Amino acid sequence: MTDRTGLLLKRRSFLLGSAAVGAGLALAGCDAIGIGARDPVPAGKLGAYIEIFDDGSVAITTPGAEMGQGVASSLPKILAEELGADWETVTTRLSGVDPAFAKPSGRQLSGNSDAVMSYYEPLRKVGAGAREMLVAAAASRWGVEQGDVTVSKGVLTNSNTGDTLSFGDVAEEAAKLPIPENPVLKDPQDFELIGVSGQRKDIPAKVDGTAVFGIDVELPGMLHAAIKHAPVAGASVEQFDASTARGMPGVLKVVNLSDAVAVIAESYWQAQQAVDTIEIADPLGDKVDSDALKDRFRAALDRDQDALPFVLGGRPPDWIESAELPAIKRAIANAPQKLEFNYSVPYLAHATLEPMCATALVKGDSCEFWAPTQAGDSIAPDVTAATGIPEDAITVHRTYLGGGFGRKNDRDFMIQAAKIAQAMPGRPVKMIWSREQDTKHGFHRPAVVVRSKVGLSSSGEVLAVHTRGAGQPLKTSSFKLPGMPSPATFAALIPEHYKFPMSRIDAIDMEEPIKTTFWRAVAGSSSGFFSDSLVDEIAHHTGRDPVEFRLSLMQDNPRGEAVLKLAAGEAGWGSRKGMGVGYWNGWNSHCVHIVEVTVEEKRLTIDKVTTAFDCGLAVDPDNVIAQVESAINFGLSAALFGKLTWRDGKVVESHYGDYPVVTLANAPQIEVHLISSPETIGGVGETGLPPIAPALTNAIFDATGDRIRDLPIVDSGYEVRR
Amino acid sequence: MTIQLKINGENRSVDVAPDTPLLWVIRDAVGLKGTKYGCGVGVCGACTVEVDGSAVRSCSVTVKDVEGGAITTIEGLSEDGSHPLQEAWIEEQVPQCGYCQPGMIMAAKVMLQSNSSPSEDDIRSQITNVCRCGTYPRITRAIQRAARST
């Protein structure tokens, strides 16, 4: 492994499983910036994850991108549990892009709430394997059986004599041993770290200003770039006037990146001032307008022939298929009572507080990145396709991410940084998007409009439910099931956890020039609002209690029933006016929110959110609670305020002033009750989001009788206050 | 032009255009990266620093505006991360992505100087910084914990 940071470690250290034990010095500086190796890690998989220093201390590398969800701590903790390390003294490191950090699926990518689900078993095996090597080395030193050596908190003990050795004492010998293929894992009953709340390892650096985010990268000889995108959705840069920019102080170069123009300068502020003067010509022809777009989507809902059916749940090949269109139409037409509701959600920005940014250095044929990226193995192929830089000549170091939420899995800003660096070979260039560029030119959560039709019996029993959506597929994902509409836009319009005698989801993929991508909870971010609004409306029209009605729709779902009952009990369901409930099951976790509101005239106060959350095994329960708190406030920001608007092809909103998010002024009191069990493992970053918007609008309905079917809530004339 | 600054108790001279926002001088000319860029228009508070006892959004003042003033950034809060606010932030496990927290902590520091025992409502009305991860419940608890310990 070559040193890529310019800093060499002073202590001797050992990478377990390394052929070159003791010969080389380990990378340093990677406490802050992830290792990236374009060659296979010479030390093998163990070496990529664990470094043991001769003083006995241990450094563990997280394979995931740390964007707030806590994987810089939770994933190393899993490994440390099996290793028997002294967690108090373990240091953790960020990873770069490397096959050694791939999930069992073969992919390295941080998203889909799957870090703990994907890495739990592999990291246990890595830790247990390393522990067995250390034990074997100690047993050999003492001339005893391996079974006579115990491990706890970084200390190896000879149970015959009571003698002890530190990991550092035997690391050099251990590193020469073969890596065990099937190490014995701990009995979960003996876990000392997993399942116990502790302090996150990344937090001290985040309170003293030393944590290195993508925007903080500083390299010798580094230049700076600022960027301006073609303002009209779908347009590329054809003509632009940079005559003023070129003459401004510090400006070195103006580069056409095809989707944007970049200015490279001695300092960021010089680059930003210069790029602000550049005029990019608008294209001729039709341009996106949000009102016209919504009308188009609404009109599409009438087109039976374009509506492709979507599955109601299940897993391949045992899909639960939607009812056929003629059958569901007949069932609803013939029903004694009919309900019909129209809902909509708008396009949303991710609004990560750290805007898109990346630093790249092109030297000859090679390109090296330092960036806040959720992506892993997808970066090199995309950069190669856009720049011609060979895939195997691309190295990615990962920094901390100042928020991700799906957006930083996109490669657009990595490609831009590479193209900028190609214009300045031999010099690292750091590109930063302004907030305005980030708001207007991100890849967005797609807008969706929905119409739900319900057939009821004369006594109010649900006979059939048909939900149809129209919306835009993701530009960043072409994945589809054969014959079905885009899953990332329409999945779970009628979620699997609500069973009706007859159901149909169908949807129309709308092609629009707006850039769209994954956003926290993906389709759940909209489907949760549609489905739990609909269920609440049916309960109201049939005189059922909203909690009791949801329970009646669940079948074989003990975890769902448990969270619903727990939340209702803790919140004192029904004890006051202005309560609303929402439920979601996703990423193998279950979440119920009960929201309490006070509404005076149209002044809305969110008094409290009471939550029950079941993610199975909670590696760190307090961090799970933190993620649920985060999903609540993220979802409330969207429900209350979130909306991007296009006029004449251009986004109207610019920053947190006109694209507001929840702040302390309106953030609710939150009380989270965890149900944890070691039998299963669920994701925690996203499941708390889908049910918060409907829980809130259902609470507003309970308080006022006003049913909000179109987000954001402020568009219905509400003022949000505390 | 050369401008004299006093940052975290040290005198620094920087050679920048006088209309450069203080934020970019702190980050790129002085090299203190703890102060963050979030919006550039004084809305989000990620760039909050203390200037002569006041909380200032450093993206929205020029370096010339604060020449001669005493500037404190997150790096100047303590030598070793032991300021009561930093310790309280760790105790309450506040940060997630962590990007907003230096600005949040600096805003809290200035608030506590004029209100040593803030109520929840005081905190809600006086700290207007954005945390996109939504760590607000813990921010409130951490400020009150720090207030109790000083």
C-alpha cells in the first residue's frame, strides 16, 4: 500500500493477514480521510479492516460512508465485539472505495438503510477470524492449547497461569498465520458491545471542528472551482459568455462541462464571484412549468391503457399480484358505497447542509478523488465513461459526508470534478457548488399524483381498493420489473401491510426533463403519505377508530401490531383532540408515529410525536433512537414546507430561506419507544420517514376536520409555529 | 490587500480582497475548516462564529467589517474539546452528520453568555440554525446540560 496522504505513521503496526507484515508502515491521516487503493488490498480483507499497533491499540475501518447514520461507529463495533477489543481505546477510520469493503452482494454503496443488515455477518467473521489468529499466536507463545487462552477488552489471558499479553505483543506473530476460513462466532448472549448504547466514535471530532468533510479537503498546490449549471431543466450548455469572468482576479480557466460551466481560480471565493458573472443562453422550445406538469400528471390518471400494474408485495417469484383492471373496476362500480380521493406530493430537494463538492487530481492517465460520496464501485465506471480516464486508474478517498440522504450516491459531481481536474493536470482542484446551485440543480425526489378509489359494502366493509399513480421515474435508476412502472417512484402505493379483499396498484411513468434520484425512504416518502391518508379517510367514512381500523387490516404481522399498540398506549391514544397515526413497514423495520397537534385558526403547532419502532437487533439503541428522531424531522420538513417549483424551465427556490426546513422554532417534542429483539435485523435510517407526514395530516384532520391531500401543508394556508 | 485579524487569540494577517466574506477568509486564508459553508446568505447558521461577543454569520459579513475585532471559531472554544458545550454535545450524542454542529455550538455559546439558564422556549426562539439531520431534541438537552454545568 502506498502512502497517499503525505503522512507516515510513526508507530510500528501490523495488518493482520498481510504478507508484508512489519515491513511497511501503515497509512496515517486516514483517521480523517478514507484509504483508497486501486490495487487489491495486499493485506487481504482482514488487513483492510483491522490494524493493531505495538502498544496494543486497535484501529478499525468502517466499510460504509458516514453521513450521519453512525456507521463509523456501529460497523466497527460489530467487528470489535468479535475481536474482543477494548472498545474504549479503539479508533475508527473511514474507508475509501475498495473491493475489500464490498457487501456480500459484491457492491460497495451506502444506501437503502442496509449497512448493519449487510455487514453484520461479514464483520463478525472478520473480527472472529482476527481473534482466533491472536489467540493462536498467544497459545503458541505460552505453549498451551488455544482453548486455554481467553480474550477480553484487548487482553489475552492464559487461563492456566493468569499470565496476560496485549494484542500488540502477539500481533506480529499472529499476522503470519493463515486467516481462519470459518471462525467460531460469539454466542449473542455473550455480547458486551452489540445491543448496548455507547458514545459514537465520530462525535468528538464533530464538536471540535476537526472532522474532515468533503468541503474541508486541503491538498498541497490545490486550486478551487465554482460552477454554474445550464439554468433550464434538461438543457445543456450550448452558448455562454464568460468574457467578464476570464478577466477577474485569480481566475485561471473557464471550463465547459456540458451540463455546467466551471471557473477554476486561486481561491474559492474568486471562482464563485467569477462564475456568477457567466451568462448561459437558454434553449428554445417548451420548458417545464410546475402547474402544467401537475395538470399533465392528473390527466394521465385517466389513461387506463398506459397504466401498468404493480405488485402488492411478496418476493420473487412469489409476488402478490394486483387485481386485473376490469375486475377491480367492476368491483368498485358495483359497490354500494364508493369513495374517491386525489393526493399529490411535489418534487423535493435533498438540501444536504454540505453542498455537492469533490476534489480531484488528474496526473497523466490517473485520477484521484477526495469526496463525500455514498457511492463506491459505481464511481469509476461512470467517471471513465464521461472522461476516458481508465477505470483501474481511479482512486477514491472518502471524507465524512455533511448529509447524504441519497443525493451523494449520484456521480454527477464526481464527474464534474474529474473534468475540471483534467483541465488542470497535476494540480488538485476542489469544486464546491453554491447553495443556489445545489437547490436548483440537484437530482430530486420525484413528484407523484395519485387517485384512490374504494368500494365499500352497505355496512362499510372495504370490498376493493384501486390506487393509481402518475409520476416520474428516477433518472439515476433504470431498474424495473418486467411490465411494471418504476418501483422507486410507485412501490407500496398500497403497502403490503394493509390487506384488502381486492387491491390494485397501477401507475403511469411520466417522462420529464427534471433530474430525479433516490431521496430518503425513496418511494416510501410519497407512498406512506398516500396510503396512510387513504386508510385514515376510510376509517373516518366508515366510523372506525383509526388505530383499531389499521389493526383490522393487518394479517400475520405481529411486529406491526406490537408497534401500533405500544405507540397508542404510550401516547394515550384518544385522550385528546388533534391526534393522528401513521404506520410503515420497510427495510425490515416497523414504525408507528402518533402526532399531537394544536390548530388555532390556521396556526399549527406540533405538540408531540410519540413513536414505537422495531428494528429487530439494535446494535446501538440510542443511535437507533437518534435516527428515528432524524427521520421525523426530515419528514416533517417535507410535509410542512418542502416543494420545488419550475417556472419557464427554471427552479424558483434557492436556499433555506425559500426552501425552508424544520428548525428549533417548530421541531416537536419526540418520544421514541424501541422494541428490539435479536431474531432479525432491520434498517433504521429511513423507516421512520414515511409515516410522519400522514400522522401529521391525520392529526390536523382530527383537530379541525380539514383533510390535507396535497403536500406541503403550508400550501393549504397553514402557518407553522410552536 | 493585507488585513489584520485576531482569531482565537492570535493575530493573523491575511492578504485578500477586503470584500471577501469572513467565512472564506477563516476557511481558506487562515485555514480553520471547522466553520462551515451552508447557504451563503445568512439563513442556515453553519458559518456562525463569535465576533466581540456576538454571534455572527460569517458568510454575510466581509473581512473588512470585522478587522480589529476578536473572532472566536469552534477551534478556539477549547484546547482539547473540553468546553462545557462540547462535553454536553458528547454526553447527549447530538451530532449525526455533524456538519452544522460547529455553528450550532458557537450560537449556543453566545446565547449562554447573555442567558446562563435558558428555558426550552428561549433556546427555540434564539437558536435559528439549520440542522438537516434534525438533531434538535438533543441540541436543546445539550444546551441545558451545559448551562447546568457552568
